[in-house]
Amino acid sequence: MSAHHAIRQWPTQERPRERLLEHGAARLSDAELLALLLGSGTRGVSAVEVARRLLAVCGDLRGLFARPLAELPGGLGIGAARYASLQAAAELGRRAQTQVLRRGDAITAPMDVQRAFRARLRDAEHEVFAAMFLDARHQVIAIEDLFHGSQTGAAVYVGVVVQRALRIGAAAMVVAHNHPSGVAEPSHADRELTERLRAALALVEVRLLDHVIVGDGDCLSFAERGWL
């Protein structure tokens, strides 16, 4: 079917909305799902073709959602309103993934923790240091971003982390940060910080269970490496 035909002129079985309703969202391509968010195309170009061109320029969905509005290609009808809709959808997806663990949930597997931090931190453009505060039964009290930095690092103040743990009433913690470079291997400074955190938290009887580093692929766990 020609991209220059409006989607409403396509055969019913080829329309993204109808395909989603009949077969489920998982059966649709990235371009088709993106077209549903866009709602319509522009003059002479269907929403699906607009979506394909956006993905071709940006590389993939992550690349698209990371681009400021001013850096998106012109002539495709992407103004402030559509850009806001795309960003809202991306943020909803991230929040849904982080809710793998919510307040009151108990940690049952390390992968649950890693999945929550991956969704929270992987797409951050700058380094973010976050913490998951747990009670004595390892149930989640809160997950918070504590420090924000640059693309190469973030200043983490051990005293502030300890004070926050005491204020919340945590008995245990998992901390995490992302590497915007995409490489999850820890630096010497990461390992040194982890030891200082562990020792400082132990003084107030809060156990540091793990330090997770989030890159583009799998997360790195200090506990799984035997470093905690």
C-alpha cells in the first residue's frame, strides 16, 4: 500500500489501530506503534511513513525519545504538541517499568532490583545516583534519585546518604548509578565509594545489600561479583 494514501484508506487488516485491537500491541512494529501516538501524518505522507522517517533519522526509539524537539527533522509535522505526547508516552513506559518494585513489595530476586534501576536510569543523559531503601524484611520503603552529575560522574556525599537512610527508617539499602557511556564496569572510584558507603551505613546498622551499575546492556552487581 502506498505511503501517500491516508491510513483510513488502507485495507482494514493493515491499519495499525485495527491490528492492535485484533492481535495486541506486541504484533505491531515500532513504526506502527509510533504512528498511533502521532495520530495522523502530514500532507501527502501517512502517519506510519512519518514514523518510519523519524526512526530512520534517529536510529531507534531510544534515539528518538532522547532528541530535543529542535533536533527532530522538519517537514514531518512534529510540533510541540506531538513532541509532548511522545515524551509523555516514553515517561509512562519508564515509570511502568520502575513499578516492578513498589512500596511494600519484598525483594525476591536480584533481577527485580536490576530491572527497576535499569528502567529508571538507563536513558538518563547524565550520571544519576539512586537508592532503594528497605525495611528489616527487605520490603521497599522508597526509591529515590539522590544525586545528579555530568556525563562523566556525579558527586556522592556519604553523609547525606546515611542521613536519608536514618530519616526514612531503612534497615537495608541497594544503591545504583548509571554510566552514560554505556559501559557498566566500575571504576576505582566506584569501588572505593561502595566501601565507604558500606562502612558508614554499618555504623548506623543499615546494611548495604548491593551497588548496581546500569549501562546499555546488562547491569553490573557488586554483590554478584562478590564485592559486597
